[in-house]
Amino acid sequence: MELSEEKLLNLGLLRKEGNVLHQTRGMHILAGAYDHVRIQCARFKGDTMAVFLDKKECSGNLFDQLAMSELFIQNHLRVISEIKGLQRVDRWEIPQPAIREALVNAVVHRDYANPGRTIKVAIYDDILEIVFPGSLPNTLTLEQLKLGGRSEIRNRVLAGVFKRLNYIEQWGSGIERMNALCQDAGLTPPVLTESGEFLAVVITRPNISVAATDNTTDKWSDTTDNEQKILEYLQAHKSISNQQARELTGLTSDGVLYLLKTLTKNGRIIPAGANRNRVYRPA
């Protein structure tokens, strides 16, 4: 979407001094011009931060950061398959709009004043956690925020841009939307917490072992996107090495090892060979 000079001025992205136009701090933040304006994403093993399975640093303009971080999250979530009529419809274990809402909320409402702080997205076996810098103002409590309908705009320029581009539907509606989306998907509502000068949104992932319902048209897929990449590669090439799996998925060594062990444990692949000569074949 192209914005005219007049619109950029009205949105606070440009300011005029005489006949000279200057980019505002809001424009610099939107463009990702500062080093601390980024989103750090990580997938951890289990429920602690002890072992990285995958990580990515999302930089560039804020819209690119949102797209990259959302894709990272999707690559580490499972899907539910539903048969509707004659077609199969897949949906993420956490509703995609709820994930986007949480990410947009973090980007728009974070505190950009401290250059040593970034937004952090952490995926564990049991939860998705999005932590961003910024404590609540004295005029707003955590309980009021949880109830929805109340908001204090920290970054008015960013909020105006995101509202104009329809990333934000209505002021103060984000929490209610996330709650409704998660409840409709059978999940518990997101948990909002404040610790020091940071806020966090925590969404509990469903327990895969008990996620299946009595409705036989609903079935949890037992593979993530990265696992599916491995299986599709094996269909075409019949074997894959650890190095090839890393190049295919972009995961760390620990991440690929965990992924291959999971597929082996689930009976999807079979290891062959030892040590450096080990490859994996379809089961």
C-alpha cells in the first residue's frame, strides 16, 4: 500500500520543518532502523530454556518481522485435520489469528526506549510465550487489561499505522479476540503476566495425546511442518543424512537430532548406519 506525503504526515511518519521533510522516530521504528527493533524466536526442548532446538532473529521492517515470526511459530506447531464434505481442512493447534493478534499486540505496545531489549518468542512443548518490554501505566491494571475493552496506547504513531492497515480492528479489542479464538478452538484463554518492566502473553498448547475428540472427522496430525519436510524429502530421495536434514529445515544440530529421534520413536523413519555414516530411511 502506497501512502502519499500528506498521509505520511498525518500518520506522524514524516514531519515538516519549513519546506524540508524529516522522517520521525516512528518511521525509523517502523522501518526497523534500530538494532533493538527485532523479534527473537526460539523453539526449546521440553519446558525449559536449557536446550535450543531452533532459533531465528527477525529483523527488517515491522511487517516483515511479523511475517517471519509467525512463520517460525507455524513451523513448530502441529495441525488438526478436519474432513468437511469431500475436502480435508487443516488448522493449527493454536488459531493463526490468535498468534497474529498476540504478535501485533507485542509490536505495537512494546517499549522501544531501551535499546537493550527485544521481543522474545519462545515455543516449548507445552506453551507459546511472547514476552515484550514495557510495564503497564499507573492508570491501567493487569486485571482491567484481561477483561478487555481498555487500552493505553504507548506508541500512537505505530498504533495509527497498524489500525489504518487493518492489523488492528478496534482499540482495546485484542485481548477479547485472543480469548474468543482460543476458546473456540477448545484452548484455555491466554494468560497475561507482568514481571518487572516486561509483559507476556502465554498460550497453552493442547495436549496432543488427549487432543482427539469423539468426532472422527477431527484428527491431530503427528507431524510438524519441519517433520513433514523430512518425510516428503524421503519420499523423493529414499534416505536423508543429518546434514541434509539441517539444510532442509534450517534447524540447529540439536533441533535436527531431536526431530529425527521423534520421527524414529513414532515409527515414521528408520536409522541406518552408525556415527557419521548414519542416514534415515522411510519406515
